[in-house]
Amino acid sequence: MNSINLRYRKNFGLLIAFFVLVTILFVASTFFARTMTTNFVEAEFNNKKVEVFDESIKPFNTFFTEKIPEISYFQGYMSDDQASDFSNTVLRSFPFVNEVRFFDVVLTNRDSVGNGVRFNNLTVYSKVSYLYKLDKDNRLLGGEQSFKEYLNATSEFNNMMLKFVGFIEGAKDSTRLTDNDIFKVFYALQPGMVSYLNIPRMSDIMNYQTMMNDVDLPESSYEQDLFVFSIDPTKIHIQNKYPNLYEEISIKAVVDQYVTNDESYLRTELPLPGALSDYKLQFDTSREFIVKDINKRFFPVMVGISLVYLFLILTGYLIYRNAAINSRLYQLQYDFINNLTHEFKTPVSVIKIAGNNIKSADNISEVERQMYGRILDQEADKLNNLMNKLLSFAQIENKSIKFHGEDIDLKVFLSQFFDSIQLKYPDLKLDFKIDVKSMLYTDPVLLTSVCQNLVDNAYKYSPIDRKFLAVTVEQNKKYFTIFFKDKGIGIDKREFNSIFKKFYRVKNQFNQQGSIGLGLAFCKEITEFMGGDIKVDSQLNVGTTFTLIFPVDVKKI
């Protein structure tokens, strides 16, 4: 027949598998989190460039859409001083503007003028032109263009005038200038150059058309202002809104003739618009630089994953500890049942033997009668004490025991208690000292039980030649303190936290005959039930001191 294993089963293999699985998940989560963070940062590197681009060319857009149209406020009659002031403002406010050319344009139906664009009866020519720029000391330089300088700008002038004349020819009284007409006719964009002709009133445009088509019209002239701005895109100030993503942002020619061997880990670019179209914004970042941002973003993610991992590990540890505690509790309960059985069997066996001897004897002498009577009485007392201890402990745990408090004189109480101890243990040497000033409010029955257990332990765990117990009672402003000091075998310090637990037994030669492991647990429960505390201090082969502490001021029930 197969034997049955009744021991508590601890499935540590399952716990180990749990820890391994959690660790694998932690490593995998860390890897995927790192990968996702890296991909996210790299995606931002490619997406956030648009915001940097918009912020960087904002001054150019402001110049193009807001500053340039101010020319039209003068309706073509801007003087050279006004043109100088305007150019000075532009050159200082917008560093990417290198030079400003100003053409004082005349539209007339006279045919006696020199250079210009003529269409039917309308002639368009530049009466005078000026060039403005800043020197290296940031001073404005300006004056009338030389003939050579004028010839260099002739193409820009002629192109603008041809567009303007073509618009005049097709204009009607009902024509209304749209934004598309404005950008198409009065702006001219070339790489590195922006040209702008002030926008005349519609009535002036119709007059220009009449001058163009009516040969009998009296001679007349109108003025227009034409500005040509030379643009240097490399002087645009780059607004790096994301310094954590972009280590370097530069403006480079679209066709860069320079090839470098030091390629960036990440690189992207955006072409610049309109007059800036020969250049691009280039974004470069090295591996070391971008890793800093990845680490910065990955850190809180890693902290979160680590906290989850630690929580799971803690959960596993608690499961393990619970299994270990249950295993130990099972073992303690198993030992308790065995020891309790032994504790009951011994007096029952002695009683049965004594009873059988009495029953089988024909004649019993007086000496035998007294001996058997004493044996039966002692064994019955053992059974009774054991049952009382179990009952009291059950009542404490179920909170069914009642506290019957009263003021007691410790000197009287302990003197009477020690008298009974001397009768029970005549070979126990007792030495007690009591120094108290007031009464202790407590339950005398419960206190007697605690003291009895401590005395029993002191006697039981002391060698024959060291059956000694010193009891000292002291009082201060807050506490009564009772010391029970013996010269027994002592307790290992590693067991201090366990001796007050239920069913726990100290392993030594004095415990070989069995103990149910409730004595000190009973003392602790009773002492705390009465509002006190119990402590232990011991040294192996020297002795043990148990200390009972009770408060002086107790709320009486």
C-alpha cells in the first residue's frame, strides 16, 4: 500500500516560473519601450521640422506680405528721401535684405522720351533710380545708380513693366483687383530677388489705358514706384524650437557642391519658397545627441515599467512568504497536535495504570493508598491545567474573556503568589524585591496566570543546580515594571521574535518530552489584553529575563 504524504505542499516551482516569466516580460517590455521611444523621437525629428521652418521664415513672410505693401500708400509719388527712409527701415529690420533698388517710374503718352517700354501711345520709363545698402559699420549707403548699375537692373525693370502694361491693356471699368492679380502683376519673384510695383487706383489704370489707345489725348504723365529687393537667404535667422531634436540647422544651397564624409545619424531638409528657392533648410543630428533626448523620454517610461515589475515581484514575494508561513504554521500545528496528544496521553496513562493497580490489588496498604491518591491528584491537576490554558487562549482569541479589574497591592499579591510557588517548587530559590508607591489596576486572576507561566518556564528550563528566580518590581511616573530573571539555559537571540508565536517551541534538550508551544503566546496575549507589554532579553547558558510593563494610569472599566 502506498504511503500518503501528509506534509504541506509548497509549489516553489510555480513561484520560480512566475518570477522567470515576470522577468522575461520586464526585459521584453523594456526592449519594446526603448524601440518605440526611439521610433517616436525619430518620427518627431522628421515632423517637427515644419514648425521650425514656419517660425524661421516668419520674418520673411512679414516682410513680403506686410512691409512691402506699404509702398502703395504713397500712390507712386514717393520722393527720394522717403525711399531712403523706407529702404533704411527695411535693411535694418530684415537682415536677409542685402540691397534695395528704387525706380521712380513715369507713365506718359509723350513719344520724345529715351529708354523705356512703349506700347501703342503709352511709354513707361525710369526717370531716376537709386541703390541703398548698409556698409560693414551698419551705415546706410545710398544714391543715384550709375548707368552701369542701371543696366544691370534693366531686365527686372522691363519684366515688371511688360506685365504691368499687359494688365493695363486688358483692364475694364468693372475690373476689381484680386489677391491673385496683385501677386501676379505687381510682384515679381526670382531666386534671390523680390520686385514690387506700387498698386495704383483702378481709376489711374483706366487713365493709363486711355493714354495707351487715344492718340488725340493731350500729353500727360503719371508716376509709379518700383522697388527691387536683393535677398540673401543665408542671413535668415533660424528659430530652433526643438533644440533637443536638432543639433544643427543650416541654410544651404539646393545643389550643395560640398560632400562630407561625416554623415549625420539623422538628416532631413525642407526647400525654401519663392525668392529663397535656391536654398533649403537642412536639419542634422548626431547619434550621441539624439540618444540624450531618447534617454530623457525613456526614463519615465522605464520608471513606470520598473514600478510594475517591482509590484509583480513584491506580489510574488508575498505569495512565497504566505506559502512559507502556511508551511510553518502547518508544521507548528502538526507538532502542536502531536505534543498535545503526548501531554494528554502521559497523565491518562498514569491514571489508567494507577487505577488498574488499585483494581487488581487484594489489599492496599496505607502507604500505597496515599501514593496512588497523590499520583491521581497530580495527573488530574495536569489535565485540568492543560484544559484551562487551552480554554483561556481560545477565549482571548475569540474576545470572549472578560476583564475583571481591581486595584491590587503588588507587595501583598506577589507575597501570596510566591508562597504558593514555594509549595509547588520547594527546590526553587526565590529572591524578590518590590519598590512601588501605588496600587496597580489589573485583573488579578489573569496576572496570576501570566506570572505562573513565567515561573514554570524559569523552573523547567533551568538545570538542577541553577533553579533560581529573581523578581524585581519597580515603578516610575508612567509604568509598573516587573522583571523575572532566571539562571536557565537562555534563548538564542534569533528566536526572540518567534517565542511569542502560537505553537512555537524552542529546540533544546528540555523540550524533548513535548510542549504545546502556547505558554509564552498565552502570556503575550493576556498581558496585551490587560493593556501591558512583555519583552525578553536572554543570553545562552547565562539566563533569561522577561519584563512585564503596565501603565500607571489606566482607564478603569
